[in-house]
Amino acid sequence: MSSTTAPASGQPRPQPAAMYAATGLDVWTMMNQAAASVGAVNLGQGYMSFPPKDFIKRAAQEALADGVQHQYAPPRGRPRLLDEVAARFSGLLGRPIDPASEISVHAGANEALLSAFCAFLEPGKGQEAVLIEPAFDQYTPNVAMAGGTPVYVPLRVRTSKDPAREVISSDDWKLDPAELEAAITSKTRILVLNTPHNPVGKVFTRAELEEIGAIATRHNLLVIADEVYEHLTYGAEHVSIATLPGMWERTITVGSAGKLLGVTGWRVGWAVGPRELIQPTLAAHTRIVFTANTPLQEGVASALSAARDNGFVAVQRAEYQARRNRLMAIFDDVGLPYVAPDGAYYILANAGAVRIPDDYEFPPFIEERGRNFKLAYYFTKEFGVSGIPPAEFYSPAHKDIAGDYIRFAFCKTDEGLDECAQRLQKLKAHLQEARAVPF
Ligand code: PMP
């Protein structure tokens, strides 16, 4: 018996399921540690480094101060929050949303996604969910937890520009409808669509969504529309696929209070769709967490109500647009090409011109994860700004598509971005040198 199964007592240990057994560092811990080790500006994980607005913090404080809002909420959600989400989505989706049957409140968008996968994948039947890559890193394990099989279709960069030398647009990342349709089999049940997209920043156009919707309809797929960044677009029009003709009936739209209000730690999100799709999603949610936390549901309800009167969403969008423009200007100044995002709060920078010395030493946990991880690690260590290797958002077969990119989050303070500008002066010199040598 191996030492992993037999402790000193000689008795075998309980063995974990394979998908949870890996003891390796996850990408976030890995890159956070690398950033901390050199005091790098951390533009890695997508959480805000600035506090929420006062009216939002106050909403939570008042909810907690209330004596009665500390017990289980109904699994579907607190009535005030259901009413607020119904009000927002009736506007966004252009149809009256019934708070009593067409919404479920979740412990973050993550848990809404897991609940939807559990509700619509029959374990043990080899049912498939199509994920568009780069795919937010929770989708793959969540599909597996629900007993399904993920199938991947990557976005492809389609431009006459050289992405290693020139700025390209998030709209240059295209989904090939023929490639999508070829990935669908008689076992496919779900298509996951993320718009605005993490990490590309792509906002799918109406024409693109019409093509995707037609394919979903032809193959009778459920569309899980992950629209957690619906409020963050920079000139492009966000279209919910659920608003296209015939698509409401087959779409669950997922949203996040964490993203909408800048409070990712509150863990409140929601799913919106027709009664027939929300009922099983709610049933799964009831078995997974039973109910989302009560006081912060109340806090979100109060904040959403206030936000309707104080113009918060528009102000927030302008603030994020300024942060996006600032980080793009920093990259322009140092000569680092990137994918200019139309939405969300990430920029994929193309660091393909960075030259890593052949004898550079990487810790084993980076070495074994391949080229893109090495690039993100080297960048953090040498240039003092840390990002995330987007290879993490790809299946093994497609990881090379991301090889040259690093994802930087711009939901960060002005001071953080100023510091980033300063640190990257070293990169400017490095790139000028690297580009002077023909390769
Ligand atoms: N979907 C996408 C595309 C995301 O980027 C995130 C958060 N990074 C989520 C879902 C999860 O949102 P929440 O924090 O509300 O669980």
C-alpha cells in the first residue's frame, strides 16, 4: 500500500474523488503568491481594489442592524430582492418578469450556474454542454459536478493585423458558427454563452447572437447566458440573447450583484428565465445551498432600489471606462499590444515579444503548467505587475491560442494603475530591445 493511502496507524485513509484530489495550487493562489513575493501591483484576480459606494455599504449595514433579517430566506429569494431583480430585468429583457416564478436568487452567479447545470444535465448519460473558449474557469468543473461532459469551441482571432505588434479589438475574436454546429451532437443539452466576455471583453453583436440562437434552436439546446458584466460596456450595445425572437423560452440569464454593485464578497446572484427553466434551477439550488444569505439579499435589494434613483449604474460605467482607457494608455506608452475590450473589466495583453532567458528558473508548479503560465510568472517577477495566464480558461487542446496573452483586470484604484504605469517602464526598455533583434 502506498504512503498516500496508509498513515502511521497502518489503516487505509479515506480517498477523495479524483476531481477534488489534486493538491496543486490553483491559478489564483499561484499568481497571488508570485505577486506578493515581489510586491507586484496585482491586476490578477477580478475583484475591486476600491470600496463600494457609501450608499451600498449603508444598505448592508442597515440590513444587518435590522433585528429580523437574520434567519433563512425563502429558497427562491427575499421578496424585496425578487421585486428589484424583476424591475431591472423587465427593463433589460423588454418583457414583464414575474418575481414569483421567473427569478431565483443564488449564492453568487457561480452557484446560479452550477444549479442550472445540475438542473439540466442528467448524470451518467454522457450529456454534453458546449463551452466557448476562453471559458470562465468555473464552467468546466461545474459541468463535471453536474455529471455532464464539457465540449469546447474556441473563439478565433480574425484580423489582418498582427496581434503581437498591434492593438486589436475584442470584436476581432470570432465564433465560427460552422465550428459551433460541428461540436453539437445528439447528446448536447446546453450552450453556455458569456457576453460581455471574460477575459476577452467581447460583446457579442446582435447578428452573432442571432446565428448562435438559430443553432441553439435547431438542436433544442438550453442557453445559459452568463451576463454578469451586462452593465459594463464601452460603446458597444449589450444584447441579451433572451430578447431575440423565440429565445426567451430556452434561455436562463445569469447575473451577479457582486459585479453589478462592486461587492464580489457578498455572494449574491440570480437566474432569470421562464418558469419551466427556473423551477428546476431553483430545485437544484435548494439542494445545493438551500438559500442565499438573508441580510445581504436585503442589502442588495436596498442598494438596487437606491441605484434606480441615483444613476449609479451609468456613473459606474463611466468610472470603469476611465480605468480601461487608463490601462490601455499605459500599455500604449510601453509598446505592449493588447485586445481593446468592448465590455467587462479585463484586458488581454499580448506579451509574445517578451524574451524569457533560456536559463530562467521557474518553480515546478509553474514549469509543469506550460508556456503561458511561465510568461505570466516571468512578467510578474520581472516587471512587477501581475496578471492571470488565460491558458487556465482553455481545454488542453486549445491552450496554445492563449499562449502569448496575459489577462489584466482594471477594476483597480487610480493609485494601483499609476503604480502599474511606473513599474512597466522596465518593460518598455525590454520590448524596445527585444523588437530590435529580428526573430
Ligand atoms: N461568470 C463570469 C464570466 C465571471 O467572470 C464571474 C466572476 N469572476 C462569475 C460568473 C461569478 O460571479 P459571482 O461572483 O457572482 O459568483
